[in-house]
Amino acid sequence: MFNKVKYRLVILAWSLCASLLLSACDSVIYDQLEPCRVSVRFTYDFNMAFANRLALEAKQIDLYVFDEKGIYLSSFAGKNEPPSNDFMFGLPLKPGNYTFMALAGHDENYLPITLKPGVSTIEDVKVQIKNAANTTIEKELQPLLHGLVNNVQIKGDYEKVITVPLVKNTNKIRLVLKGRTTLAAADYRVELWAANGTTAFDNKVLSGDSVNYRPYFKNRLENGDLVFELNTLRIIEGQANRLSISSASATLINLDLNELLLETRMEGQAMSAQEYLDRQDEFSIVLIGLRPDAQNPFLGAGISVNGWIIRQQDIEDL
């Protein structure tokens, strides 16, 4: 009889301990308790392949945590090494309602984000390329990805996993001048003007001075074609982005980049113009020279974007 009573007391004691452990994160007086362990998982499948490419695009991810009023609390950083599509890290968070903002690839090409815990707000976040006002960018930018999750509720889930989906903000444009010309790549001036050097916490592009993007790569191929590669940050529908190519004697193209790129969107794709611009991160634009003039064979050139013949230019010599 004594052994049975002792056995029941032991079971009761274990039950009380388990109950206390499970309810610890939900306790009203949780300030004196251990924080709940929350895991944050990152994905990048917002691309034209509709597949998670996190391992290829994100080397390090910075996560900024704000409370339910948008007050900055803390930030965490993790390196995706070895590269994995299942990258995640843990956060010691107490019960509450949070907002998570993530950035991957926010390196030395951008101004540091300086926030003061308990003082700064989410509205203070600015993702800004260095010297964005009327600056010239002639270097290759590493992939910059952004993610935002609102209303993250932590109620006491020790194994809770929060997924933060990412969107890529950097784009690459490859220009090919296909035709016989005596001019070298250095004889052409390639420029993209876009007012997209600064974005807010919600990834909206803030109005400001234009950034001048120029090629970080120029080359003449063995077949004589000229190749240029340049970057741009997030392309926004309705925003004025101008792409121009000129030589000393003529302007080959000077057009609205957005209009040109959106002409490649498939009619059957169930996505908005902005979704297409966000998913598609690489564009190949080919100017096909139609004139026998060795100096300017590209005047009146046909234009192909990502393999699609878009239009034939009709540009007069300057």
C-alpha cells in the first residue's frame, strides 16, 4: 500500500513539473522565465523557376525584430554555410506580437542600418545604396533579398517555426550588340537611369534622385558581338527607368526600360506586371544590327529581350 501511494506521488510530481514547463512561455509574469525558443526559416522561391534558390542567392541573412507597435527590439545575423535551402536559426523571444524584417546581401555597397533598441521604429529603416543621390554604379552587386512578416504571434510554442519568404531586389541586364562594327565596347556609352536607390522597410521604393547604372563588364566576343552587363535595383511598374546606348556619332536606343521588359511577359502567366518584374531577375537584351555601315550598324536595329523579338527601332542619326 505504501509503495502504491509513493508511486502516485511521484507521478503527480512529474505531472506538475511538465505542466509548469509547458505553460512557462504563456505565463503572465514571464519576465523572470526563460524565453521561448523560436526558429526562423527563410525561403526564396519568388522567382520564375518557382523553386527555392536560397542556397544560391543568400550567403548571410540579417533579421530585424520589432514589437507590435513597430518599436525596434533587436537584430540577429546568420551565415548560410554551407549553403542550404533549409537555412534557419533560433531566436530567444518572449511571448508577444512581433514583426520580422530580413535582408540578405546587405553588404558594404549599402549604407549601414543603425537602429536603437526601444527608440527606433520600423519606419526608420532605409535600405540605401551608398551615395544614391545622382551616383554612378559601375560594380557588380551581390544578390540583395528582402523579406517582411507582420503579426508574428509567440504564445509559448517551444518548437514554433516562422517562415520568412524573400524577394530579390537586384537585377542583371546583359546587352548584346550583334552585328559587324569596327567600334570597340569602350566606344559605346551604356547607361540606365532609375530612381530606385532607396527602399523602405516594406520594400517600397522611396522617391529620390536617380541612380546612374553603367556596365561593370564589357567585352568583344570572338564572333565580333559586343557584350555589356550592368545592374539595377528593384524595378517598379510605372517608374521612369531609361536605358540608353550611344556612340560618339549616334544614339542607338533611348527608351523606357519597364515598357521593354514587360513586353516579354507571357499572356497566359497569372501574375501582375509587378510580380513579373520581381520574379524575373535577369534580362538579356540583343540589338541586331541591320545596316551595312561599319561605324553604326545598329541604327534601326531589331531588339530581342530574353529571346523574344520585341521591335525594330527607327532612330535617326544625330
